[in-house]
Amino acid sequence: EAEVAQSPRYKITEKSQAVAFWCDPISGHATLYWYRQILGQGPELLVQFQDESVVDDSQLPKDRFSAERLKGVDSTLKIQPAELGDSAMYLCASSFAGTSTDTQYFGPGTRLTVL
Amino acid sequence: AQSVTQLGSHVSVSEGALVLLRCNYSSSVPPYLFWYVQYPNQGLQLLLKYTTGATLVKGINGFEAEFKKSETSFHLTKPSAHMSDAAEYFCAVSFSGGYNKLIFGAGTRLAVHP
């Protein structure tokens, strides 16, 4: 069964450093999502791509976070500089068409710890 | 504003007992409703979803949920809990016309005791 791949699984960094996370969605899925899940909370959407275009980045802290999906396939989420409050699980998901009834398939996540 | 409330951050049941996890939503437009499960250090897996049609939805692993519009609820149930059901469960909503943005509740951690 096809899965969403993410790397690294765990990342420890010091504040003010730069970090990057990678996601490879299920083949053929046009829509890719990055979520942030703070401990004890549900995931919150950071950015959504339809193919290579951003369609929703309203909750992305754009002063320090950036995301790209250059060829409409895999994606990178970057934080620079990292802050203590960025410690969380970063989840990537993909769906076939991005409609409201589409199932989103999640990867295993990257757990970020900022010291 | 649209929101999802999961009543009870922790639920504990005995093996073989009924599982009931509560989810209420707030919305001015009809929602699409989802339940996801998350095992430790893993991503989320879809249990079931309601889009249209029958309001009682059956999902994987013996779970089901019923959409009750009058109560703005979508509670998740399973007749008999198994030890392997111990996990965190998230209720989520999306709305037509959007780009499938999911709004999640805070989650309910289910513990199953022998």
C-alpha cells in the first residue's frame, strides 16, 4: 500500500538554527498538506499545495517558515530561525484531488525539539 | 467560526466494554465529518468519514459513528473494546467549497484496561 514518506523522523536543534523537513506524497496525489501538531492538541494546517501552487498558507508564520513544492511532487518545509515554541510534530498529508470529501493520507511525521 | 469539540481528553474503558468518544462541531454550513486514529509516534489514519447519505457510518476496526444534525454531533462508538484500540482519536470537519481544509478537535486519548 502506498504511503506518505517523511524525513527525518526526529530532529533536535538549538534555537536560532535552521531546520528543514521533507515529504514525498502518495504518487498521483495532487494535493499536499503540512500540519503542525503541538503536544496535547489536534493538527493545525500550516500550508496546502494544489500541484505546485500554494492555495492556503493563512496559518503559516511567514517571517520564519517557508514551504515549496517545486515540481508538484515532493515538498520541503523550512524553519529559519527555529524558536522554542516551534517544538511540535510536523505532519505531511496528501490527497488525490483536494476536494472537501477527499481522504487525506498522513505520513509518520517529524518530531522537532528546539533547545 | 467553525470549530470541533471533543468532550473528554482521556477516556478509560475495560477490554470488552463499549467505547464512546464524543465529538460536537460548530458550523453555520453543513460539514463533512471525519474520525482519525493516531498510534504513538505515528501519523493519523482514517477510521471513517461522513459526506452524504446514510448518517450511520461504519469504519475500520469495528468502529462506527452517527451524524446527528440536530445535535451537531458525530460520536464514535465500538461495541467491544480491544487492547489494540488504545490510541488517540481525532474528530475533524471540512466544508464544501473549500480546498479540503480539515479542522481538528483536540483529541481523546483512549486507554483500554484488561
